[in-house]
Amino acid sequence: MNYSLNEICSKFDIDPTIGSYGNGHINDTYLCQSNPNYILQKINNVVFKSPEEVMENISNVTKHLKEKIREAGGDPERETLTVVPTIDGKNYYKDDNGNYFRMYKYIENSVSYDLVEDPIQLYYTGKAFGKFQNMLDDFPAEKLHETIKDFHNTPERVNQLLAAMEKNAAGRLDSVKEEVEFALEFRKYASIITDQMAEGTVPLRVTHNDTKLNNILFDDKTNEGVCVIDLDTVMPGSMLYDFGDALRSGATSGAEDETDLRKIWFDIAKFEQFTKGFVGEMRDTITEKEAELLAMSALIMSYECGIRFLADYLNGDVYFKTHREGQNLDRARNQFKLAKNIESKLDELNAIVNKYLV
Ligand code: ADP
Ligand code: GN1
Ligand code: MG
């Protein structure tokens, strides 16, 4: 670590007790205990090539959200992130080594989950992500920077996997034959969403693009979704990305890196609760094609995430944080198991979607 956390905090005029926090795969997150508490993050500038643009997006998006929350009689300090400025009035601090830091107000009395047992949590999750998308419905998309190019362009993600196989940077290709075989077989699903977007039947919307379960804070008493966080990838995209990604991470039976694949399956009860919450919020704007592809989007987003993990494993674990050898491969296998399981349940899942569309 080539920086002093206390010195960074002083740039935001805060003098806290600092500790690592959360389970995100991308940024370095710290809880700053003081009165009040804050969240400090070192922005991953390998993943986000322009942290300045990320912060400009977040400032504009949270300003818009706060207005909407105020109009609806909510609490704008609790229901979306609040960026804390530096003493120079900027929305990030860049140190002499080129590290970028940002500070958020800590959302008190809230909790995030990597995995939930009770399907009702997925109802609250669906409602929160649906509401989030609704509030951004009239956000001017042209104001947003594309913080990661082709983020959910699944065919392009396939190309990235093929490039990683070709390069074989970590010398691991021989050990992942089965996984590569699966990735190539399921390639047949890769362009379903992008093709429809090109046709215009699936509209471009302002979306979150990283609707992982632990990117929501729940109220620790009522269990309701309080705040959608991790706004680094808010960009124009498809509703299907947000729906599918939330389900691949939320409607699973086990941890994302579970090594015993017998413990991993797609949980229909969780899917149903999420669908009820999300569709309940989005019913008025959802198009026919979007509705038709909701269940399929869970398969595609599981597949896409799986090939990203596999590519990163082949590249030598350079993108997602890992805490042990083979973790990205375990994550890839896990997502592939989900994709396969969703494939076998598509009829049942579509019937559930139709139930909540009317
Ligand atoms: P990453 O991009 O690495 O996933 P996140 O922004 O999702 O980072 O933050 C990681 C974790 O930190 C979250 O899952 C959540 O538990 C916690 N967290 C982040 N921001 C806040 C906040 N403002 N208040 C409370 N907890 C937060
Ligand atoms: C990353 O940052 P985090 O942990 O919320 C990743 C997502 C993946 C997810 C897989 C910017 O999300 O796209 O789906 O890991 N975020 C980025 O767990 O790449
Ligand atoms: Mg996160």
C-alpha cells in the first residue's frame, strides 16, 4: 500500500479509525469510524480507466436521484449515496502516486448480503432495483460517460475469452478444457439481447449494470431495500442486464465461489419473489420483447459472468479480486452450473414472469 489512509482522510477533513470493509470484487473499501461514519474507497483505476468520469457520472446520477427521492417524500441522505467533497471541493482526491479516492456518507442501520436464505429478500431486492430504474427513466443518457466499454456486450465478452485462451498468459488453458467446452456450447445464447437492442425491440435505458445482491443495502429492521449502491457502472444499457444480473447473484442457492457444485442451483422461489418486486415496479414501461426475455436474461447474465471469471482465470487473476488460488475458476464453474440449470427451467420461469405481467 503506497498511501496513508489517515492522510487521505485528512483531505476530506475527517479524522477516523479506519478498517477494511465489505466484499466487493473491484474497489478497496474502508469503514471510517468517526461521528458520523463514512465509507472511503480507493477507486480501481485499472478497471475504470477514467475515475474522473466515474465520479462525474455518480455526482450527476445521485443529484438526480436525490431530487426524485425528495419529490416522493423519502430521505435523500439515506436512499441514495452522498458523495463527500474534499477540502478543495472536488468529488475525489488524487494522490501523488496516481491513486484515486472518494468518500461517501455511511448509510447507518443497514446491511448487505452476499447470499440470502429467505426468498422474501429477493422481493425487496427486485422492488429496489425496479424503483432505481424508474427514477432514472428521465435521466439524460447523453450526460453519462461510458465507464467501461462494452460492459454487457456478451458477444464481445466471448471475444475477450477467446483472446485470453489464445494468449494463455497464466499457462492454465490445459486445465480448463471442460469449462471452455461449456463456454463454446453456450455461445449460442450470447447475442440474444444485443441483437434485440440492435433491432430496437429492446430499448436502451439508463441502467445500473451491476445489480449484484450485495450492491443493495437493506434496512436492518424492516428488511426492505434502502439504498442501491455501487454506482460506478450506471450507463445506458438494457433492463435485461439489471434483471438478469440481480438473479444470477441473488436467486442462487450458494456462495458465488462455492466449490461443491452439488450445492448450486437456480432457486425458483427466489426468482419468483424478485420478479414480483421488479415487474411490479416496471410494469408500465416494460416492452413485449423485454418481457419475453426476462427469464432468458438470467441465463445470459450467468453465462456472461462465468466467461468473465474464466477469462480472468486464464489471464492470471488480474481483474476480479481473489483471496485464494483457483477462486476465479470456482466462480466460473458456479455461474456455468447456474446457466445450465436455468436452461432446464426456462418454461417454468417464463410462466412465473407471465403471472406478474398482468
Ligand atoms: P465494489 O465496487 O468493490 O463492489 P461497493 O461500492 O459495492 O464496492 O462497496 C463494497 C461494500 O461496501 C458493499 O457491498 C457494502 O457492503 C459496503 N458499502 C459501500 N458503500 C456503503 C455506504 N455508503 N454505506 C454502507 N455500506 C456501504
Ligand atoms: C463485480 O464490484 P462488484 O463486486 O459489485 C463486477 C460485476 C460482476 C461481479 C461478479 C465493475 O461486481 O460486473 O458481475 O463482480 N463489477 C465490475 O461478482 O466489473
Ligand atoms: Mg459492489
